[in-house]
Amino acid sequence: MKKILCFIVAIFSVAFAGYSQNQINQSNKTAPLTLTIKSDKQLYKEGEPIVIALVLKNISDEKISVFIRYLKMGPYPLTKDGGSCILMNSKNERIEVGKVPVQDKALAKSDYIISNPNESHEFQFILNDFVLKGLKPDVYTIKYSNTGHDYYYDEPPTLMKKVEYPWLGTVVSNQISISVVSKEDLTALQKAWQYFLNALKSGDQSKIKTFTTDKGYQLLVQHFKVYIDTLGDDFGEQFKQLGSRWSNYPAVRWWWITQTYANGSIGPNIKESGIDFLKVNGEWKFDHFSPGE
């Protein structure tokens, strides 16, 4: 009798070990879905709608029932499970995202879609609508996640049913960054850029120094180093030419603006020049540029 019991225990031990190993292997498999997050642009004025798009793609060879409630409705609140949207500020602090529903409805069949192999599904939401305390001027990073389920309830929710082609894993998106700037800072920065351009076009080196940091001015001088032997310390004509050329381009494309730093570019896309401004004693000054031509 003891031998029989030992034999049964051994069989169950092997079966359980096999089951556990199978679960581990399943969890380590590459997810059959990808989730891509993107914004409609990188820089936003404070209060301007931030449109976030989520693209879910089935990269497997099989049909999958995808849970989409928080893709089509927008992010759910920060909970012990982590929430569906990870929004961080420049201090690496997590910002609470999501609206608490009046009544969290039971899962319904409409919370799922069946995704065919290589099929993509796009969803959009306005991030501002889900950040209850608002987005203050700062640089933010955003990442999204979506976790699968395998059941739903009939209406009224009395009988639980299993979905076809279930997948219970979690797919995590790429990470993107956006910048939110105050209208006052953006206006002041645009004015500082115009003042700087006017100074360049004047060729007056003392005036140019008024709108640049020491580093910024030296970088401009280094840009004309090919002329140093023939021009000495007088770069007035070269400053004029650079100012005129930059003035002929459309407005600066600002990418990042914080309380003390701004980064943008100017010129044609294939030869654009990168520019940096720093706020010094409350005023924006030209600090750096990467020539693109």
C-alpha cells in the first residue's frame, strides 16, 4: 500500500513540476501582441489637448481575443496593480492618471475584439482628460500597458462565460516623451529668438553678446574659424550672413522646453541646425547650436 501511495505521489510531483515549468515557459515566450504609443507632436502649450494614439498589433499566426476596455475608454486609475498608463515627470515622480468610474461595470463581451494574424487596431484618447491635477510645464515620459482577460458576463451580469482565443499576458508599449510649456515661456522664448536674429543681422558683436551666453558666443565664433586668419576678431559680416540665412527659414521648431532650457531646430529637414537656449537671470539666451549646413 505504501509503495502504491509513493508511486501516486511521484506521478503527481512530476506532473506538477511539468505544469509549473510549462507555465514558466509560457510566461517567458515573446508576447503575440505589440503595443505602440505615440503623440500627435512633442511640444504642447499648457492646457493644449495632448492626443495619444495606441496601436495594438497581433504579430502571431493565430487569432487572439484582446481585452480593449482601457484602450478604447482611456487609462484606468493608479491602483495596486499599477494602472494602465505610466506618466512620469522630469523628477522621476509618477503622475496619477485615470478617472475613477462611478460604478465599475462587470466585464462584457464588448470589452474584447478578436484580432487576426498581422492585424492592427488603433485607439486614441486625450491625455489631459485623465490627469486630474493637470499637466504643469515640464518634460514627461509616457508608457502604456494592457493586460488580457479570459471571461465576461452576460447582460445582466449573472453568468460568467469564457472568451474564445484567450491571452492572459501583459503587453507594454514603447516610451515616449513630451514637453508642456507655459504660454508665457513660449512667448518669451520666441521673442528672445527674434531679438537674437536681429542682433545677428546687425553684425554688432556687442549687441549679439547681449543675447547669448559666453559659451553660445564662442560657439558662433568657432563656426567662422575658417576665416580667423583673414578676419582677425571682426566677424560682423559673417554674423550678418548667418542671421539673414536663418531669418529666411520658417519659425524655429521647438522640441523641448523646461523652466531653464529649450531645444529646437531651424532650417530644411535634411540640413536643419540644432539650437539651445538657456534661461539666465530670468532671460532666455542663445547657448549652443549644431550646424546642419
